Amino acid sequence: MPEPDLDGLARGIARRFDRDHGGLAGAPKFPNPGLIELLWRHAERNADHDSRQAANRTLEQMARGGIHDHLGGGFARYAVDERWLVPHFEKMLCDNAQLLPLYALEAARTGDPLMLQAAEGIVAWLERDMLLPEGAFAASLDADSEGEEGKFYVWTAAELAQLLETDDAALFAQHYDVSAEGNWEGHAILNRLETPDPSPEIATVLAELRASLLTARGKRVPPGRDDKILADWNGLMISGLVRAAGLLRRKDWVALAANAFRFVSESMADGAGLAHSYRDGRLIAPGFALDHAAMAEAALALHDSTGDQHYFAFARNWSRHLDRYYREADSGPLRMTRTDSAELPVIPRPTHDDAVPNANGLHAANLLRIAAQTGLPEDRAQADCFLTAILFAASRAPMVHGSVLNAYDLARNGIEIVLAGLDREAFREAALALPHLTTTLVDCPNPDGLPADHPAHAYARQAGNGAAFICRHGGCLPPVTEPNRLAEAVSAAH
């Protein structure tokens, strides 16, 4: 089978994005994070203006729109209009899990305070509204409260006048589209779609006003919360938190992610695998393929961030569990459920993304990262074989196979950053601050941990106090001995 033309596919997808509002043209509008990631990757690799514009415009307009909760942080499920103004007010863990690392990537790339505020807002919402006593995260918040959709989130000019000083109310209304007539059913959905960008001084005032209004909103009847703990959605959020933490230098987010990981890995264990959900001490098991793939991805992210080998062991064990119990023996892709399940007359075998990335795409990327860690040819052969098995569907329908195509991009364009020597932490922090989409960290405290034929094996013995080696396609560049030179060296390697 001919391999996909990633550049051609990305250019074609970029043409289908709305140049004015971002996102796929028309309404309703869904975030489609897998496609945004695909465009982001293509733009980085080729300095392609159209792909860069499509990805950036989508993230910008979503952050400005009513789909974004400007007071409490986080994003609603989708917008019913083409401008991102009117959301379906339900807020789901899985959507925000996928958007968090994208906003962190763009904040790190551009320094845009809008992107940073969106990323930080997701985590603020997560800690305030979604963190459960167990340490993991709830599934979703309802769209309605008191029987009315959006009632918790919308405002009137009269309410602002009651809560804020006259000048403050006018300033806030000017910047968040609040008027006497409203912009939705007589109420105002807060947004910045057509309002001026504030100066730094005014931005500080607006932040104080948002905090005041958030406190006032907290006295309203809140939407209901689905407090199930889902292994797959938690896995997506854990990896999103850890990747964003490295990009934005927020180590506290890693601790938040590690606590959630601890609960899912320990309390949702089902033999060698995982249960799908937990609530009030009750598990629903066995888990789906995505539960294991998403948690394996989370384990790999935590391993990169901490260097703790027990995370890598989890990732490898769950990936092996997928290959043993979920993979088709004849065609190669994963089934959604275990192959030995007797309850379903027909076993679903989807490869396309939905509200969440498909397990096949995540599993392919996980296998590639595991192979980079071990350096074993048989691990890389397994990863390539699996990727080949799932690429056919992605080539035929690229719009719904972003996760598979992103895994393919990692296979063809990824690089390894080998951290070696006695003091690797400064190099680790520098590596984690780089775009994670096509970089794999290989922690090498002991050169003998790498196979003798690994291209960095001989180099690692000369690392001394610390060095990083950039490797790709079976070869390594000379060592980087200063952490602040790593970004430059990685850019040159691409």
C-alpha cells in the first residue's frame, strides 16, 4: 500500500477550514483537536502559512468565542453557530483534555496571552469543578441548571450593574459583548469575538472583574455533574496536563496529573488491564481499548516528565495487554472490546476519531515511543507493522483519522532526545519545553541501558555531568552540552 502523502493531506484539510472563523466550515462547529494537531504538525514541519493560519485561527476564535467559559475556564462541547458564539453548554473532560496541550503549544510558540489564558483556564476549571476526592476527574458538567440550558453561564446588563461599579460594568460590557438587548435570547453569552484587545493595564482590571463575577456566579444553582471516573478520559487529561506543564513550566500540573494516574492505575485495575469506569466503589469492567491506550499515553508522558521507570512499566504492560486481548489476529487493528468477549454478537472495530481519538491512533504512537525508549529493533518492527495495518483506512478518509495520521507523522518525522549523564534534569526541562508532538525523550542514566547498536550508546558514555543527543533515522548528532542550546539544535535537526 502506498504511504499517505501527509503534506498533501494537510494542505487539503487546511482548505476545508473556515478562513474567517476557524474550524471546519459551516455549523455546528466542533473543535476537532486531532485535525488541529495535524495542521499544527504540518505547519511546524514545512512553515506552511495556510496550515498555520487554519490551526491558529481556530484556536484563537474558540478562545474568543462563547464556547469558551471566560469566567471559569474550560470549553463547551461545541458551538451551534459558525462563529463559536452560542455553545451547547455541556462541558466534557475529554474535549478539554485534548484542547489543553494545543493551547499550551500555541501559547509557548507565540506568547499570546489569549492562548495562555485558555490553557490556564482549563486547568483552573479542572481543579475547581472536576477534581474528585479520589484524586481523579469527573466526566462532565450538564448543559442546563434549573431546567434551562445555559442559565448558569449567561448574564444581563442589569446583573452587571448590580454587581459592579458603574465604570467597571461599562468596561466589562465593552470587552465581553454585554448589551441591554443581549446576544442570545435576551441574555449575554460572554465573548470577545468582536471586542477590542485590552491594554496590559486594562487586562489586569478585567481579570479582577472576572474573578468578582465568578464568585457571584458561584452562588447560582450549578449544572449537574457526572461524577463517573472514566479511565480513557482521565488518561487523555493526564497526558494533556503533563505535556502542557512542560511547555508552560507548571510543575504543579504534573502533581495533579500524577495523583489522578495513581487512582486509575491502582483502584481501576482489572487484572493486568483496566476497568472502564468507577463510581462509588463500583467498577464497570473490562475496559475498552481506548482506556488502555489513553492510560498508556498518560504513563509515557509522566515517564518523560519525571524519569520514573514505573510509569514506563505501566505503559508497556498496558500496550502488551492491548496486543494480547484487543488486537485482530488477521487484519491487525484493535477491536473496541476484548477479542474474547462473548457478550457482543458483533465486535466493533472502528478506526476513526470521534469526540475522542481512536484507540488505534494512540496505540500506534505509544508503540513508537516505547520502541524509542527500548531501542530494540523488534519493538520498532512491531510499531511499524501495526501502523501499516491501520493506515489504509486513514488514507481513504483523512478527515476522521487525525490520530492515525499524527502517529504516522511521529513515525516518519519524529526525533529522539537522549538524556545522558549524571545531571540530566536541566536537559529534561529544556526538552519538555519543546513541542512534544514529534519528540520522544529517552532517559539514559546508564549507557548500558541502551542496546549496544543504539546510535547513542557510545556517545552516552561520554556524557559526563550531562548532555543531550538528538537522534533520528538511526543516527545521532554531536552532543548538546548546554540546555539552553537544545531548542536550536532540535530545530536544526528537523
